[in-house]
Amino acid sequence: MIRLPVRPRRERAESYDVRIGRGLAPRLTVDLRKRKVARRYIIVTDDHLRAKIGAPLQAAFRRRGLAADLISFPAGEGSKSRRVRDAIEDRILALGAGRDSALVALGGGVVGDLTGFVAATYCRGIPYIQVPTSLIAMVDSSIGGKTGINHAAGKNLIGAFHNPIAVYIDVDHLKALPPRHFISGMAEVVKCGVIADAVLFHALEAYLDRVLRREPEILARVIEACVRIKVRVVNRDPRESGVRKILNFGHTIGHALETLSGFRLTHGEAIGIGMAAEARIAARTGLLSDAAAERIIRLTARCGLPTAIPPSLSPAAILEVARRDKKTRQGRIAYALPKRIGAMAHRAGDYGIPVEDSLVAGVLQGPRKPR
């Protein structure tokens, strides 16, 4: 097992550890019993995972003498909503949970974001533990304390920063992950290489077939490399006021595409297209070489991710939604743009780079093909 400490500057009280390994459910329950985190635990998962993973984890808690309930909600991005948040809160209240309770987010990014947001606001904040089961959640969303729900106007517009007390990444959960969702997670893996680790990017170019075959040894090493990047960035900038903005590469355009597709595009599919577009924007502005942009786009496509803007979505519509993003300042859309593979551009320490809409629209109007 690998243990990586998250120690955010200026937020020492919210430190926690990320553990990466195989078969971690027994270790999780032993750790929580030893730490006496809560009097009772409520495992929150989705309907797809409830029987296969949720019920066995609940049984593991009870074998350790830990009181544990299990609740679930419909799987899918559509559940990151006020309606489902309210339903979860109602269930927790009905169980009689108080401030001596803790939530366990067992699932992908939707489960983690939604459960974390409930934990941030229930009784003015209770502890929660992240147990990610998807590749996206393992390398990205389970770490850093961002929680939230979607709004019709855009993705993740309602939320809070609330760090988990621990993250347990069990690589074995990826064995049963459906192919589309595994490939979706590869968008965040490629992103990590682009923004901060040229060695990881080169390794993905060389050994992508082994990663896509989900060979446990290489997959664990890739996840560890991505988690180290996320931890390093979060430690430096816990509230996204500076360098943490680099994690948004591909997300300004990607989140707009997710919203406009009605979430028919998965998060990773939208981010794959967003990374391709934003790499081209970086090249068009002179920040990134054309050759580097093409390498990013080529690797993204090799993962099985789309890279072209869907023909049904106009540049004007994409920019309109992107302008409502929480990263926009004074009406100007800011982008996280690479200056080379493994390093991101900044201006006077600000990693959110404003770009003229006309230039972005020209890029978005570029290569298109039906999905």
C-alpha cells in the first residue's frame, strides 16, 4: 500500500492521507475503528454499486463492530442535483444521524461530489471518507475537497470546499468498471501528463496498450503518478487561487460541452474534446508548439476518446455556457493552457489565461465530425 499525505498550506487542520493499494476494504475498517472517527457510518453509493460493492463494505464495517447503514440513489450525472441531494439528506435525517456520524462516498465522481456536498452542509459539516471506484474519481475528483452539484446553467455551480478525512483507492475496483467509463477516466490521466509530468506523458505514449488492458501493476503506477500530481497541486493551492487552476486544462470547454449535451457525453469524453480544443487554442495563441498540440490530441484519440466538437454544437452556444462557468472573471473566459507538455502557462502567477472569443470561436469551428 502507498500512502500519500495531503497537507494543504494554510489549512493544516484539514490534512488527510490518500492510500493506494489492492483489497483495501479490510484496512479501511481497521483504520476507522482505530481512529474512532464517528459513532456510526452511512455508506452512500449508487444503485449500480449497491449490491456488488456497497453491501459487502457494509458487512465489513459491521464485522469490525462499526455501526453502518447503506443508502443509494440512481446512477448517473443527472443525480448531481438538488432533488437527489435533498433525498439523501432526508434519508440521513430519517436514520437519526447527527454530528457524531460520518459519510462514506463509495463510487465514482458523482457519488463523491454529491456525498461530499451533503457532508459539507449536514449539521454544518460532518466527516466523510472517499472510496473511489472509477478511474476519474481515483486520479482526480476524490482528492482536493471540491464537492458540489450541477445546475441547469452549468456544471458544479453549487458546492463547497470540504476535505475528506481519508481517501482509499482500491485499484481492484477498476476490474469491473465498464469500458466506456474506464476510457472516460483516461482523459484525466492524459491531463495529468500534459499539465505537470512529461515523463508520465511519454510513458502513456509508449505503454498505452498495457494501461488500456488494465494490467494491475502498470495501472497502479499510473494512478500513483496522477495522485502525486493532484496532491502536490492541492497542497500548494487548496482553494484554487493560483496554481490549482492548471487542473482545469480541457475543462472550460469540456464542462460547456457536457452541459450542452445534456450529459450524454461522459465527463471524460467532454474533457477529451476540451483538451483537444484548448491545446489548439494554446497553439493558436503562440503558447504551445503545433507539434506538441498534435501529440496531445493524438494521445487523447488513442485512448478512445473523442477529440472533435460535435457538429450540433455551435461555437456561440459553447462560449455562452463557458461564460457562466465559475472560473470566469469580469465576463472574460479564462483557460488553463499548456506552454509545453509537462508545464502550464501563466501570467504574473495567474494560471487562468484570458483568450479573445473570436480566436476561440475559430478553433471551435475547426475539425468536426459526427460522434
